[in-house]
Amino acid sequence: MQTEHKTPASLETLVTLCKRRGFIFQSSEIYNGLNGFWDFGPLGTELKNNLRDAWWQDMVRNPPLGPDGEMLDIVGLDSAIIQNPKVWAASGHLGGFNDPMADCRESKSRYRADHLMVYVPESGEGTAFAFLEGEPAVAEKRIKKNAKSDPSAYKVVAFTDLDPALIPSVWGPDASEPGTLTEPRQFNLMFKTFIGALAGEGEENTAYLRPETAQGIFINYKNVVDTMRVKLPFGIAQVGKSFRNEVTPRNFIFRSREFEQMELEWFCHPDDATKWYNFWVEARLQWWASLGVDMRNLRRRDHDEDELAHYSTACADVEYQYGFTAPGFGELEGIAHRGDFDLTQHQEASGTKMEYLVQETNEKVIPHVIEPSSGLTRGVLVLLNEAYTEEFVPKGNTEGGVQLAKPGAQVPEGYEKRVVLKFAPRLAPIKVAIFPLLKNREELVGKAKDLYAELRKTWPCFYDQTGAIGRRYRRQDEIGTPFCVTVDFDSLEDNTVTVRDRDSMKQERIPASELKAWLHSKGI
RNA sequence: GCGGGUGUUGCUUAGUGGUAAAGCCCCAGCCUUCCAAGCUGGUCACGCGGGUUCGAUUCCCGCCACCCGCUCCA
């Protein structure tokens, strides 16, 4: 059945709901928060774990069948967050991205500070004129025109060596007045730390929090090949935290400085790499759809050649129409064809041979790598976006059914608004809620608690006896609990219970003895 | 990092140079035989730090966080 296409929820709506219902909190909130960091509350933790477990189940333990219907071999890994800094030198994360940069506030240009030179008046007083190394003409012209002076009255100083107090009097290369340049700043996005309790903050003690989980896989590639009897092609998967010192964390948990990734590195023969690349792009798109994400909100976007990263020969993103990007799309997962870049880099930097011997042909190859790299944190945001639904439901009963609320529409006469998170049952933080119909009847309460004690052995459950039954249903709707079980007076007679479905709001009477089997059949 | 905006309880709002009000939510009690009912009571807030002032949630400064636009996203 083709369902109506929902309008994406605004970010503000989601942030508010997440806080109110215990999904996601601002990190360090009681100390005014910390930009770019978020804490997962009780329900957010369950949701995130469920997404992670679904990925692990569907990628490592029971991956999809390959392009020729064959079973794939993928093994798991959990590498350290802090690795030898040489890893990041070899991967390219350190080199070339570690230079101090200066911005021009006016022209918005960004300069490598070590490429900027400055004409400073010998007297030390007055405007100084900056120019790009090797292009002093602009500055010399200005000295004559604006300072009515001659370059010989100036000395040339590197911008990086300039007294910071003089920066406000520096005239940038393409500014229309002095004082628009910022102080040089480091732009490396890796978090630095220092190893050893007594260690100083010297270069020799510096280490980095990993900016991606992928490198932990590459540096263990040989260990896995030597111990796990894997044969090409095979995959190594890892889920874990990564850290990037983003210039601008934005959009709730979409871009945060601490986040989680779910990454697969698929090692294959170079001749087959294109085939596997295409396979994984399609497989990953399908996987998100299998979680109940509306295909109309997903799309594949192939990177243009000029936006490919230095390591990549092809890359496609799985994009999602987030509320804050709509009608556009934002990245959810990237599938990169990394070629043999990483293994070759580590082979050269470490001296460890990364070749794989293909027994059948006695051929030694450095495998090529296809990397489906997915954001677990972003995945949670997608699930929340996708699940969030506003509906109009008839007051007092459910006979009139439910209808999707249009943004800004008035609630129709006789209806009221319901907020419901329509998570796939597999992903819902709480699977079953158990209620006694009334809390002032001991028999109902006792039986409901017995049921709760039994069900919580198997599933995350929630017991609630507070308020009217309808209120309790709505509370569960708002956190996405797929099933509510109510013990009523009939239950005392014939040992049946009612199970109320979150989406249809319909009830079904089930013998208590069959409840577990019934719930299992619903995919929770 | 730059520019603009915002900041009163969990949420939505009111208000004031003399430390704050309401609705919803939440909690407790009563009631209630299935979809946010009712009654009674209750908890909870002026983002943080300075300054001015006898006194600041209110005025000023700084900071922090969030939102929008740039920038960034290897």
C-alpha cells in the first residue's frame, strides 16, 4: 500500500520531542552545554543500539547475498580510538591539513599563513601590506599609492612571524582597507591529546582521536587475513565513535564533533572492484529502505570527479531528505571506491607487506577496497525524522480512523492531534507497554505486573498505571512503542489481554498464553 | 571563524528596577470498565559571569548555547 508522503518534521520539533521524551539531551547541559556534543538519553540509547545491532546483524552476521547470489564473508572488529600517529600520517589525515590559515573577513578569502608575507614599515608605525609569496606587486603598488611611500622603507616579514599586535594594521592582499585579516589559526580537524600521565604537551607525546573508524580496519587487515582464514573477497566491519573538530557543528546531531560510524571495508580483487562498488551502493540503499525509510526520502547521489577525496576513484552518497534540508537532501552514508590507496599507504609507511596471495592463480595483489561508511548518529536522526508523524484522530473513540495531519492545518471538528513515532518494531526503543485498565483494582494491577515481569525477560518493556488509559496510550505513541497490552476485567475471567496497535490504534484480544508468540510474529 | 537573531519551569507563553503569572506536561490522592475526561493538592524557571544600583530576571559588558546565512566538512 502506497502511503501518503509525510512532510518532514522541523528540526526544532524533533529537538524538543527528543528532550521531552528522553531521547537526546544537550551534552553538559547544566553547564550551558558544549557546542557539537550530545548525550543520548534512555530511549535514544535504546534506539541507537537497535540501529547499530540491525546493521551488525545485516552486515556482519547475515550480510546480503552477493551479485551472483553467493554468500559473503564479513568479520567484525573493534579497534582502539587512539592509534599510533603514524597511522594518520600514512592515511593523509595529518599531512596537508595541518597548516595555519588566516581569513580575510572582507573578501572571505582564506590564506595559508605560511604563504603570506608582509611589508612592515621600518619605523614600526603605520599600515603594513600583505601579499602572497612571490606576488609582491599588489603590496608595492599600495605602498606607493596609499602610504605615499616606497617599499625600501619597509622590511618583509612572514605573516606567521608577525607580532600579533600588528595584525589589525595589516592590509590584506585583496581587501579594500587594513585590518580585515584574522590571526593565523590551525585548521586541523583532528582532536589532539597527549599520551602518558606525566607527558608534556610536546610533539613526541601527541596523539589523535580517530577521525574515522576505517583506518583501524586497514591497520588490522593483515591480522585478520592471518588469523581468520578469510578469502578474497571479504569484509571487515566496525562500529564506533569518531571525532572531528568541525568548524561549525550544526543541525542537532547531524554534524557533531563526537559521532558514531558503522563502516565496512570490503576487500576484493582489483578486477572486480567496480562490480562490488555498484553492488554495495545498491545494497546499502536497499538496507535503509528495509528499515522502513520511505524510498521517496532516499536517493543515490554520485560524486562528481572534482569533489572526490584524494583517496577515492568513485564515491556515491546515500542521501536523505532531512527536515532541515528539505526539499533538498543531506548525506547519510557514503560508499567510496578507495582502490588500493590505504593498503598501499600503510604498506609503504609501515614496511608491512599488504599483498594477498590468490592461491588459484599464484597471483599477488593488493586488494582494492569498497567502503560503505554509514553514520550511526545520523541514522538515528533519520529514524526520528522518518518516524515522526502528526495525525488527527477522532475524540473519544477510534471508529473514524486516523488521518495524516497537514502542516499548519486546523484540527477538524471532533478530532484531536496525535503525535506518534512510527518506528519499525525492530528499532523501537520500548517494544511493549503493559497497563492495568484501572489502578485501584488490585486484581488488575497484580496481573498486569505479573505480565510485565514475564515480558521484560524478553523485551524492553514499560509498565504504567498512572492516569486514564487513553493518556497512557498516547504517551507510548509519542515514544514509538508498537504494542500496548492492557489487563482488563475480561482478563480475570478468561486470561486474555487486549493488544493495541500503535499505528492503527486497533485492539486485538489475545490469550495471555499466546502473547509472546504473537509478539514474536510481529518482528519485535 | 564571520554576520544576523534568540535565551523566563519539561513545553508554549505573560510580566516586572523591589526575585515572577497562566495553560499544558509531570507527581500524589479521589474518581474512572479502553484512546490525552473530571476534582483536589503538589514539584519545577528568569542561560552563565561581571558591572551599574540600596536592590538586576529587567539596564550595560563579556561569555555560553541554540537558530538562520556564509565558511568548513580532508
